[in-house]
Amino acid sequence: MNNSLFEDINESASYIREKLPSIPDHAMVLGTGMGGLTEHIEIVKEISYRFIPHVVPTTVESHIGKLILARWQNKEILILSGRLHYYEGYSPVQVTYPIRILQALGVKRLWLTNASGTVNSNLHAGDIVFIQDHINFHPENPLRGIYDQRLGVRFPDMSQIYTRFELDFARQACKEIGCEFHQAVYFGLQGPSLETPAEYRMIKLLGADIVGMSTVPEAIVAHHSNMTILAASIVSNDTPENGADKITTIDSVLQTIRESSHKLFAVLDRIMQFETN
């Protein structure tokens, strides 16, 4: 972190406050191929990332790069449609900068979504999985750098990143809509290459269930910012143990997400109803 980071964040937040009619305290990050979730809710206003000061552009085709103010079950929510990744060549501070903006805007509750591969033979492509913990294998920590106490403590505890009551909400929502509830340990790698069979075996031995290239840096910063966190993943490709010997492509990943995102939306929609009823 550099000495101007706090000032940059507040400049970005001020721009957003000027453009949006209201700022809710709940936000959501959409993962790979999940932009279609916004088709099910009311869009109030959109801001392209390229207009927000100090936000770097998304370069991945399936991440459009928009901040959306939406209305969902009569409650407003900020949606980051498109995330930044370390593998795009950005620093951890740049990758998590949108989360810092949310912190400056007063967001207290964050939902993270992503696509993942499974190393657990009990999980299959198309399953909806909620993250209960993670293993951070990214080469850098987003909190590394010059300490600024205005952003949070120097040495945050990481024993309960993913909020228990949010997981309880997810479990109850799954029960009510008839969707099987899965929770898992997420293994965060930098990408962009997918995992080798030997890496899959290593990840499983280390205690993870699913693996992906995002979410961990965002979760660290969101937790550092005192947000409650719910993280949900759509399993996009099977473990080699389940006979997944075919080559995984981004097209096959996106296809699985398109076919399964309605299940994730249904769960999240039910959770939103808990608070509006």
C-alpha cells in the first residue's frame, strides 16, 4: 500500500456518491459468467468501472466491469458485475480496490460469488457450494505494505472470515427451496492456467474441496474492513476422480455456469426474502 491509497479510495467513493441516488450497506461481487443474475432484479443505475477514479479496467471477457445499483426483493444492493484478478497483471491492492471503495461507502455486508473446480469426489459440476474457509496460495497478501490504521488493523484475525449466520441463512434457504446445501474449503490460486492432475491431488491433500483464482484476496480485505461475508461458488468442472479426463475450456466453464446460475440465484433470492418478510 502507498501513502495515497486512502485518499484515492475516498476520491473513488465520492465520485460514486455523486452518481448514485442512494448507497445501500449490502453489496455483491459477481463471478465468472454470472452477469446474467442481474436479469432477475431491477437495475436502478449503472456506472462503468472505467469512469470511476483509480479503478483499473477488467480484461476478462466474462467480466463486464460495472458497478450497479439494483433493487432486489424491495431492498437495494450494490453489485460489482465483473471482478479483477491477480492473473490479469494487477497487484493485490488493485484487485481488491473495489472492496476498499465499498468499505468507504459504508458497506457492511458482502456476498462473493465465483466459479470453481472440485477436488472433492462428492461435489460435481453444477453444484452450488458455500465457502466456510479458505487456503490462500496467492503469492502476495492484499494487506501487505505500508500500514494505514484508517483502513483496518495491522494483524487481523482470520479464524472466522466467512460469517456463520450467513452460512446458516444459506443452509435454511437451500432447505426451503429444495437445493442441496454444500459447504467447502476453497483453495485460492493465482491462475490463469488451470490445475494439473498432480496439483489437484496436492490441493486435496492440503484439505481443500474446491479451487479457483479469485475471492480470497477480496475476502481478506472485506474481513479486514469488518464486513460480514457470504461466499458462494458454482462448481464448473469435475475432479479427475469423477472421470473428468476431458480438457477443460473457458467455454465449458461458462456453459456450466449458465446452466446452474438459476440455482444460485434462487438461494440468494430466498435469503433476501428472509429480510423483507
